[in-house]
Amino acid sequence: MQKNLLILGGTTEASALAQIISKTSINARLSYAGRVSRLRPSPIEKRVGGFGGVSGLLEYLKLEKITHVIDATHPFASQMSKNAIEACTLAGIPLAALTRPPWQKEIGDKWINVPNVEAAVQYLEIPKKRILLAIGRQSLSLFYAQPQHKYILRLVDQPERPLKFPDHFINISRGPFTVKDDTALFKKHKIELVVAKNSGGSGAYSKINVARTLGVSVVMIDRPYIPSRTEVFEADAVLNWLNQV
């Protein structure tokens, strides 16, 4: 049977997988949620936009005769992952997640672990600090509740509308980031605290390394719950999985 693969993407892992798949005879397409304006080039067919929940994804899988699905979305895109699990179960289509192991606390790290973004906001009920807010743009407005801080925001794209932080600086950049660049960022803005999601992987880990070296505390947001599923941690491993199911 000819495989017809759908890759749910938006990560460096998804892009790496697309490169690998493009060199095989597997028919595949890469789907982006469309939350950033500058999409990475793709060597395979791509689509942009949501599916419309479980029912919309299920309809798409049937209409396009998808035979296998790889969820290579961000570890915090939990709703998409849950929708994929449910839709693939209903359609009887094999699903695997290409994901990253979470970061682990090391000697010298000063982590304050919190279960979600809301808890991170609550933790910031403290006197003014210079904070590197490296969580993407989706949850930024929640931090308006703590306006006393100076926020340094790391974003892929410029915000579509002005942000309501009284005191902030926007750093537009796309990973992977380096220790050298992040050290310069920390020192330039005199960062006193980092708020980060435990995304895992190497592309954004440099800020964790720099925080450890400089003795800066990190409010580390735990990953959201995702039901049990098959997981692989390397793009090359996807081919092995495809050959086994």
C-alpha cells in the first residue's frame, strides 16, 4: 500500500523530517497552524491553517486518504495533539509523535517549577524585575496582570497590534539560539529572571545554559498533559516506525 503521510508541523523537528521524507518515495504533506508569518521553506507539499477541531481533522484524513500521521507539533500545542489522537483513533489511522524529551534540571539551575502559564503569572506577584519572557506570543496577554516588571520579549514575528506592557522590549529572532548571543542578550538587558516553557530540544536551550552560568532563576512551565501515544525522538526513527506499522 502506498503511504500517504500527514505531518503536523511547526517545529524544527518537523522541518528535518520533511527533508528526510522528500528523499523517499513516500507521499507526504506538511501542515502548519499558520501562527507565524515567516514559515520555513518545505521540500514537500504544505498546507497552512487549522482543521476545525476533531471533526474537521477526521474529515480531512478521510478526504485526502491519509494512511499515517506524524504529530511533530510543539510540546505545548496540546489541543492539536489531543485532536490528532482522537481523530486518528476514530479513523483507524496509525499515529506517532515526533517530539523532544523535556529539559531536566541540572546542578546550578535555579528553577521554580510551575504547572502552567497561569501559575507563572501568579508567581510574578513580586517587586519589579527585568524578565526575559520567552514563551511565544499566544499567552502574552495573561502577563498584563503583572505590569510592574520590565519585560524582554522574544518573538518570531512582530506583534500584529501594540502590546499593553508599560515597560517592554521586543527581540525578534528565530532559533536555534546560541550561548554567545543569549549571554549578550542577558547582559545587555540585565536579565534578573527568565520565564520559559519546558519545550525540550537544543534550539532554545541556550537561555537555560546562560541562566545557569549567570545565576539567574528560571520560572519553568511544565508541559501540558497529552494522552499516551507512540513517541519517537529522532526524525530518522520515523522511517523505522513507518516500516513497522
